[in-house]
Amino acid sequence: MLATKFGFTRAYGTDSRPAHLRDVTENSLSYLGVDYIDVLYQHRVDPNVPIEDVAGTVQDLIAEGKVKHFGLSEAGPETIRKAHAVQEVAMLQTEYSVFEREVEVLFPVTHELGIGFVPYSPLGRGFLTGAVRPAGELEESDMRRGDPRWQPGDFEKNVEAVRQWTELASLRGATVSQLALARLLAQGNDIVPIPGFRKAERFAADMVLTAEDLAKIKEILSEGGFGARFRPQTGQGAGEGARRQDS
């Protein structure tokens, strides 16, 4: 299944105007060398374009056979409902991991409307890989340098939480990454995380967690990671600091 997105400009602004949406879709079909795209996501909600117009344009592309399914990314409940009323939203992609739990407030809406959930950054933007460095040691181009969870104070607390996770994972003969993915999969069959895989052994589909396991996991990070999800708004591009719309 092939998925791609529209809605970001090269400068990380937003542009979901119907004409631009069509141009981007045609470009994707050409670049990918396919007749249709299985899932076309709106990368971020565009405050300047009504979501009904966006959904209507995707609906037309579906009718033309160029797209199979419509997806949203980082959208809030009101936006989801408005879009779904025009064109069925097949899936919602939003950051979700044991470090980022706020998105769980959207589950009643996705369950009600039958929308699948696709967590991105399911390994806490790399924190749950067990190989993490503080902000000052990251490359200048690394967007995590400005993330609160990598800053002194919160960073050390998060490292300690991951250490406890690592101990728990080792008791199950697993890595901390496998434990993190298994925890997401345990939240429901409608959840399909998209981590970056380079080695097959990192996959966790066959790891089943018990109620006791899940309780211990929640005990370590009951409210998510230490530090805010985003740094304070300081004029950064949408790719660095865009929050869920109407959430």
C-alpha cells in the first residue's frame, strides 16, 4: 500500500488549495510511476483553506481513480468530523508513543467514525531506541535540538524512564524499541505504527503484552515523557512546531 502527502510547501508553510492539491497529486503519480495512490494524506491542516474544500477535492480524485483513500495528519476532532462528512476519512496519522499520549483524546472520534490510526514517531523521536544524546550533542540540522525533552532537566528524567523501560524489556527478552511498539499495538487492532525499520529483528508484531506488562509500562511513564512536545512558538516553520488543529 502506497501512501503520500500533500499540504506542505518547501518552506514548511501550508498550501492545500484545490488547484495546488491536484498539481501535487499529479506530480506524485508521475514521480512514483503509478496510476493511483492508495492513501493521500493532508500533511497538516491548512488554516486558510476550509477542510470541506480539501475533502471535496480528494473526493473528486477518488472518483477519477487517482486516489483510493483519504487521510489526515495532526487534525483535531472538529476538523476530522467536517472532513469525514464530505469524504470518508480512512486514517489519521499523528505522533503517538508512550512519550506522547495526548492524542488518546481523539480515539473516541476515530472509533466512532471507523477511522484507522497511524502513529508516527512511535519510538519517541528516537528516545525509545536506547541510543539518545542530549540536545547539545546533536547535529545543528537536527530538529530535536530545540525539543524540550532533549533539554537539561527533562532530558535526564526521560533517560531514566528509558532505563527502566530497558530493564522491563530485557525481562521479556526484547529491546526497548520492541516493547514500545508492542505497547502501541496492544491499544487496538485499528492502530498501525510507522517506525523507520532498517532491520527485521526490530519488528514487534509477535510480542504480546499481558495486563501486568501494560500496568508496569504505564507506571514508568504514566503521563507521557517529561517536557512539552514542542518548543514554544518562536516563528519556526510548520514542520517544527505545528500542533494539532482544533484539539
